[in-house]
Amino acid sequence: MENKAILLSKSDYKFLNEHLEKAVMSDYNKSRLRDEIKNAKIFEDDLLPADVVSLNSQAKIQSLDAGQEFVFTLVHPKDANIKAQKVSIFAPISIALLGYQKGDEIQWEMPDGIKSFKIIDVKRMEA
């Protein structure tokens, strides 16, 4: 699953390319995200499959390490609000999930080490 090309909308692709180098994140995450963007399959915004984690989508995930479930929405950094479960697109968990689909399992470096997650559900939210 690690080698699967991520799926991105044109607008997400453009935003990520414009802001990636300025984003505050670990070198590991920046490098992984840069590689994933480079190999991504790009879709017109309205043709991106509805079950793909993207900007302004709500993701329900399960930690395969701890078994816990989490629900949050990926948003622009300026709209992040952890109390409202809105997480910056450049947060480690957002970077990990971006471009993957419902049912996918992924591994990514979090602040406390490499973690595994399964995407349980994805809902597109209004921007």
C-alpha cells in the first residue's frame, strides 16, 4: 500500500505545491509529501472520487496500533481549530491521510513515532 499513488484534486495539488516549502513540518514528512505529490494522480476538482481524503473532507480513521477511532476535517492552516476537530492540512496526520481512500491502510511518522492507520470513512465537507 505504501507505493500506491495518491489521488489529488487540481486545487489541492496547486495549494500543496505553493505552500509545501513554507510549511512547518518535519523533514521526513516534507520529503514524503513532496514525493507523494510528485507521483500523485491529479483529478479535476469535481471528478475526484468522493471517498478520497482531501482538503475540506472529514476523515474517520482507526489507529491500528491503539484501536482508537478519530474523526476530523482537513482544513487550510488558518482555519485549524483542534476543539472543532479541524486539523491543518500540514499536520502530520493530515499529510499521512491526504490522497488516500476509504479502506486504505497507511503508515506515517507522527510526533511519537511511526504509526499505522486505516481510513474508515470519508465525507466531503463544504469549503
